[in-house]
Amino acid sequence: MNHEKYTTTLDVDPDVDALDLRPSAKALELRKKLVDFMHTHVFPSEHVYEEYRKASGPGDSTLPPVVEDLKREARTRGLWNLFLPDHSGISQLDYAGLAEITGWSLHLAPEATNGQAPDTGNMELLHLFGTPEQKRTWLDPLLDGEIRSAFSMTEVAVASSDATNIETRISRDGDHYVINGRKWWTSGAADPRCSVLIVMGKTDPDAEPHRQQSMVLVPTDTPGVTLVRDVPVFGRYDQHGHCEVVYDNVRVPIANLLGEQGAGFAAAQARLGPGRIHHCMRALGAAERALALMTARAKSRVAFGKPLSDQGVVQQQIAESRIAIDQARLLCQLASKTIDEHGNRAAASYVSAAKVVVPRVALEVIDRAIQVHGGAGVSDDVPLAAMYGWHRAMRIFDGPDEVHLRTIAKTELRKSH
């Protein structure tokens, strides 16, 4: 055998070996406050929230008043805008653990702490690329929780997992941009508080593929903006909506350009890096809640003369869930710390790995919890069915699994093995 043909190079990243994944003292203090807030205010409010949504009907996107009560309480406790390091004073690694806790109550806790998608990503964009006037007009009220926003990138007619496919046109006309296109999955647009849309489209179709796109800020009341419909997720309508939006000769001043013309693709990647990790950590919170529900059910439910928790197959499901959650959390922490130490680009492969692994883990754990709950698991008496639908969608939004696997493979293939 020609052994030289099969020789490889041992490629070890010294930065990974040196990473310290412990949270800061400030993060630990915030964690105590947040856990108490969840127990004393958030969990007791879930029933109130759901009853308001049920009474209002699926076509109503107004915010249940109880959330505004939670927002006031969170601000009083200092649990506000934790996602943005320049405001919170904590790292991405620190925030990852806090985001996980909010994921235990996905409809209430993120917004109660002003850490809800898509606003967090939009605030990051405005923070990084906004002009002073754009920050005064849009970022400040978003940071204050007075308005909401939407991110309008995905399109109906093209495979938007490849953002270079985007067909919406943003054409210069004197002192204005004119926008024409059709988007969907514009999350947040149905909420009456949504005041601004960040729209991504092509300003120069003849440029190099990754320099064709730009982002513009479009007030929701601009003539030509039409909300066609709110798109349900597995038959459920989220309060803030996931909308199909038509832009028909929508005119905005050139001052509404976010960042540089032609830099929209790069800005989108900057937005999605930390945002994907935040989604993943919230998903781990949901997985932890599903595991807690599963173990409680297993201990209280008796079948064939003994509790389900005495059944070996149920014990295995609980153990497999614990192992998977802890493994996925470590990957998210590694990605977060790499962002802190080396930036989004260096963490791209880790972020992609987390984006693939975490939804898989969450779905596996939620599915096991549904099975242990039996008929109750697929009802709305417990939150598992709604949790499953959302986390199945997570394997698609912010980049489908296949795109992230491609990113990971390319990173490995570039190494000098």
C-alpha cells in the first residue's frame, strides 16, 4: 500500500482549545433575576395570553395587554435589551444562556425582555449601519419597546435560501428609491405596532452577484405597501404574523438606504450570525421545557400497574434527551464565544452546525414528550404541539439545513488535511 497517498495533516485550532465557556458574574446575576421573573410573572401569564388570543380569533394580531405588563416588570428588573452587547454590557456567550431561559415561554418571554425576533436582528442592523437620523427615527423606539419592525427578504417566486436569487427591484429615481416586488414570511408585519419594514432587493442586477442587493427602510404606511395575507405555521397564526407583502411602486427617500448601496448581502449575513444563535438557544429552552414536561408526565402517569417512569423505554427517552440537549448547548456556547473572540466570520461554521443540530434536537425531545403524553400531547391542553410546529419550521427559516451543511462542508474542504 502506498502510505504516502493516505497521509493527512493534523489540523488543530488552538483558539478552540483555549476558549473559556463560563458566563460572567453579571450574566449569573441576570440569570437569577430572569429565572425569578419567569416563575413569578411569565409562566402565570401564559394562560391569560392564550385566552386573549383565543377570544380575539386568528385574524386579530393585537398584542395581549398582559405582555405590556410583563415588559414594564422586566424593565424594572433590568432585564431589557440584553441581546445587544453595547447596551447590556454582556457578551454573546452570556446572552446565550439568558436567551435559552426565555425560550421556555417563546410567545411571552422574548418580547417581555425586548429580545424578540425579528426586532433584535433589525436593531442590530440599525445599530451597525444606521445613520444618526435612522437611529433616532427607528432604533430608539425599538430599543424602548414602543414599536415593532419586520424583515422583508424571502420571496414567493424564487428559492430564497440563495439570497442572490432575490428579484425585488429597488430602482433609483432622483432623490427616491422605487421598490417593486412580492415577499412572504415577512415576520412581524401583521402586528399593528409594526412601523417599519427592512426590505432587501436588487439595486444593481448587473453587479457581481453578492453586490447586487441593498436594504431600504420602508415605513409600513407608505403608499404601495400591501399586506396580502398572514401565513400560518402548521395551521397556527402567530400574534405578530408572517406576512405576504406586495411592494407596488413604493417610493422612499434615498436617505432610507440602510448602509451602503450594494452591501445588502453582507449586511444580511451580519444580521443573521448572532440571530441564528439566539434562535438556537431559545430552541434549547423549549427542549428543556419539553423534557421537564416529559419527566413530570412519566412520574405521574400509571400504565400496566406502574408509573411510566419505571418503564425502561421511557427512561431511555429521558436519558437520550438530556444527552442531546447538553451536547447541543455546548455547540451553541462554542459558537457564541467564537463570535465574541473572533467575530461572525470566524464563527460561521459553528453557527451553521448549531443551526442544523439544535432544531433536530428540539424536535426529537418534543416528539418524545408528545409520545409520553399520549393523546394529550397532540392537543392544545399542553404546549407541545405548538412547540413542535414552530421548531419544525426552524429547520427552514434563517437558512435550511441543506445550506448550512454546505457551509460546514466547504469549511472542512478548505482545510489542509
